[in-house]
Amino acid sequence: MSRPAARVATLIALVLAGWAPAPVWAQEGARYVRFALQGDTAYGRVDGSTVHVLSGDFLRGGTPTGSTHALQDVTLLAPVVPGKVIAVGLNYMSHLGDRGSATYPGLFAKYPSSISGPEADIVYPADATDLHYEGELVLVIGKGGKDIAPEDAWEHIFGATAGNDVSERAWQRDDLQWLRAKASDGFGPIGPVVATGLDYGDLLVETRVNGEVRQHQRTTDLIFDIPTIVSYVSRYVTLETGDLIFTGTPGTTRAVRPGDVVEVEVEGVGTIRNRVVADTRAPRP
């Protein structure tokens, strides 16, 4: 049994024995969404083609209301509204090129405003010249903490989602910091669900552009594994409920242009599908 599955099984046993309350995430294989319908935004749990509406954020104790919607009738949004978005760079050997591997995870930040939904457009900025996709497994923090030991990391992970760390390579190369290159609005599509109970350390990440496979690798190949990442981040940044950690992208990436459709699929989570569209604003001098 995987470490996440063992954690869930232990929690369920404690609940049944009356030793612990039943947290919403003590359900192995649950899939949670945030969605819009008729002008309202809500959270839900997906069961097949049905969305069971929750009373609030699933990360903060939302419970079923008894209302349901057909999945096809709702618009899926980014499933999490994070307070912080942290990312790990150069975390697959296949992405290093001729660079040597680091001795510790390389971190950078994306803004919460960079996060968008599983079918949102990726706007190609008017002054951009070299926009790339980066398909990744994204961790969703359930229990906050500081200085988390690697062996305790699983207790702090609520679940996982798929993400695209959209990156403008010219800005990444030339700017003082990666603010524009990594954190521009819409440069972080995630979704379609947050899935729990997966073996996060052994999932397939695949990126397709216009149907052509561009990235295909398992998270077993991460240079710094999931517990190491969570522990290392928490050494410097206090993790809080709802924070996101992008774990790194595999292989090589290529430029995309307006009209391209980028799909990122994570095993057990599902697929985000985002069309690249031109910025209608004129570039500034």
C-alpha cells in the first residue's frame, strides 16, 4: 500500500473506532472541484458524472448539502484558490540538458493571480516572443506547517491536481527576476479536480500540443521526491491550507503560438485543456 493510501486507511480506521472526526479528505480516491453555475461559485465532490454540492471549500470542512448537478452542466474553475503558489525548477534529469543536478530543490514563486481554470485560455502577451508549456504534478496542501520532517510530509498533503507552469523563456533569460516569465496572469492553469489518495510519487505526467505528445514521464523520476519538496519548502516558507506546490516539469519544451491547444494530463487526476490566444492589447514600448 502506498504511503498516502496507508495514511487514508489509518484515518478511516480511527474514525470508525470513534477516535477521530471524519475529515472530508479521509476518503481514498475522492475528487473535488470548484465550479460556476448560473453566476454562482461553489465547491463539490465528483462521483462519476454527478457533482455533489458542498457547503463550502472542501479544504476547510465543506460538507454535502444534498444538492447535485450534472458534471456537464457546470463550468469547472481552478479547484483551489491558493494563498501561495510555490514551484520547483529543474526537478527531472530529462529537463536539465547539459546542466548538472542541484544539491537542493530550486524554488521560485508564482502569484495566486497566475492560477486559472482547466479550460481557461492562455493569453499570449503582446510583447512575448517565446512562450512554452510545462506540464506538472501540483500538490495541494491540506494541513499547514513549518519545518515539516520528510517522514511527516504525507500528513500535510490534501491531494494533487494537474498544472501547466506557462513560461516565457526570453523573459526568464533576460529579466532580473522571473515575475513576468512565470507569474503573469493566467500562467498557471490547474485542474480539473483535486484528487486524493493517489500515490503521488508514481504518477504519469503527459503534455500534448494539438494532440501531439510532447512530455511523458512518471513522477518516480523526480530528482527531489515529494516528501523532500514539502519538507524543504516548509523550512523557509510556512505552508498553509490551500497552498500549491508545482513539482517540476519533465523533458524538453517547445514554443507555442496563438491557436495551439495545450493539454496536461496527470494520471488519476485528469486533463486540463487550454487554448493559447493572442493578446488583443498593443505591446507597450
